[in-house]
Amino acid sequence: MADKYQNEFGGFAEKPKVPKKFYDLKYILLGLVIFFGLVFSPILPNLGKIVAAPSPNLDTPAILKLAKKDRQCVMPTPYMRTYHMQLLIDWREAAIRHGNREFISPTGKKFVANLSDTCMGCHSNKSKFCDQCHNFAAVTPNCWGCHLDKEQKVAKGGAK
Ligand code: HEC
Ligand code: HEC
Ligand code: HEC
């Protein structure tokens, strides 16, 4: 009796036995495989890959020409690593707005505040130096549409 529906008038028909069936299972599974395949497809090619840390190259003629103890940047390396973009803006500000193109480093060395000649004079290997880090960090300074580096003789139209 327990499996029969009842009310005050008596019993209803027996509870119908509906077969437990998963309709269209293969289409559903196929759909799920395609769905998750698409969702994860952007990640799969890079799974488990490690992008090597950039190694900016310092072997340029201008730097190799310096005596070992003079192989230094215009500011100490940790400062340059962190603040070179700010220093460049400061140089631009000083040179263009205030007409002061002389930069004296903490060690007392004099430099001309100039991107193409001073920075790129020593770092003449832009693609192996600046670009190494910038590609890694996905930054594209737009300076090279106007300023030349030592690797390109004509300014590029676009960014980078
Ligand atoms: C639209 C063109 C243009 C772009 C882009 C540009 N500059 Fe300049 N920049 C100039 C011009 C023109 C001067 C003036 C040159 C002079 O009088 O010596 C200048 C001067 C400078 C100077 C001082 C002197 C010199 O020639 O180096 C610095 C430093 C400088 N820019 C840095 C930068 C940096 C860093 C960027 C990228 C973030 C940049 N500029 C992007 C056009 C540009
Ligand atoms: C006299 C040559 C010279 C000039 C000019 C120069 N650099 Fe350097 N730079 C060096 C040397 C040498 C080092 C590496 C110092 C060391 O071994 O610690 C360096 C290091 C750096 C680093 C750090 C690299 C790293 O491995 O972390 C950055 C960033 C940098 N320079 C950017 C610049 C910029 C931007 C300018 C212009 C404002 C500039 N440099 C001007 C010679 C120079
Ligand atoms: C040690 C790694 C490293 C080296 C070498 C390096 N950069 Fe950078 N640079 C960075 C990083 C990281 C940023 C982005 C910082 C941020 O967005 O806060 C950056 C940002 C900049 C910016 C500002 C870009 C913007 O759109 O705001 C300029 C300009 C720049 N770098 C110029 C140079 C030049 C010129 C050289 C070569 C002489 C150079 N950098 C070498 C790591 C490096």
C-alpha cells in the first residue's frame, strides 16, 4: 500500500514505473566535451610552461670599452631598475622645459640628458636590453616613434 497514491475516495492507479533513462547521453557528453574544450583552449597550450626571466644584455661596445670599475649606469643599478622611466621623464623635463641638458650622477660623472645618444649610446643593443624586460613585462614605451635607438636608423611609424 505504501507505494500507492491514496486519498479519501480510495486508491489511484498504481504509481507508473518510469524507466530511469538518460536521454541523449552521448549528445550531452559530446556537448560538454566541446564546451569545456573551448573554455580551456586558451590555457591549454601554455599549461606547465614557465617564461624565463629576462636577462638584459650589457655586452655593447660602449660598455665593454669602460674600465671594469666604471661599468656603471648613470645611477646605481637598483635605482635604474626601478626608476629608469621616471629618470627619463625627469631628463626630458629638465632638457626641454628648463633647458638644462647636463646631468651629474651621484659619483660626480657628467652626462648629457639625452635618450638616443646617452642611454642608447651605452645600451646600443635595444632589442637585447630594453626590449628583453619590456617584452617580459608587456610594456611598449612609445618613445621610438620619434627617438632613434642605435639599432634603427629611421624612426618607426608605430609604437615600440
Ligand atoms: C611625438 C614625438 C616624441 C615621442 C613619442 C617622445 N619624444 Fe622625447 N622628445 C621629442 C622631441 C621633439 C624632443 C626635443 C629634442 C631636443 O630638443 O633635443 C624630445 C626630447 C626628449 C628628451 C630630452 C632630450 C633628448 O633628445 O633625449 C628625453 C629624455 C625624452 N624626450 C624622452 C622621451 C621618452 C622616454 C619617451 C617615451 C616615453 C619620449 N621621449 C617620447 C619627441 C618625442
Ligand atoms: C655610461 C654608460 C651607460 C649609460 C649612459 C646608461 N647606462 Fe644603463 N647601465 C649601464 C651599465 C654598465 C649597467 C649595468 C651596471 C651593473 O652591472 O650593475 C646599466 C644598467 C642599467 C639598467 C638595469 C639593468 C638590469 O640588469 O637591471 C637599466 C634599466 C638601465 N641601465 C637603463 C638606462 C637608461 C634608461 C639610461 C639613460 C637614462 C642609461 N641606462 C644610461 C651603462 C650605461
Ligand atoms: C631590468 C628590466 C628593464 C630594462 C633593462 C629596461 N626596462 Fe624600461 N621598463 C621596465 C619595466 C618593468 C617597465 C614598466 C614599469 C611600470 O609600468 O611600472 C618599464 C618601463 C619603461 C618606460 C615607461 C613606459 C611607459 O609606457 O610608461 C620607459 C620609457 C622605459 N622603460 C625605457 C627603457 C629604456 C630606454 C631602456 C633601455 C635603455 C629600458 N627601459 C630598459 C623594465 C626594464
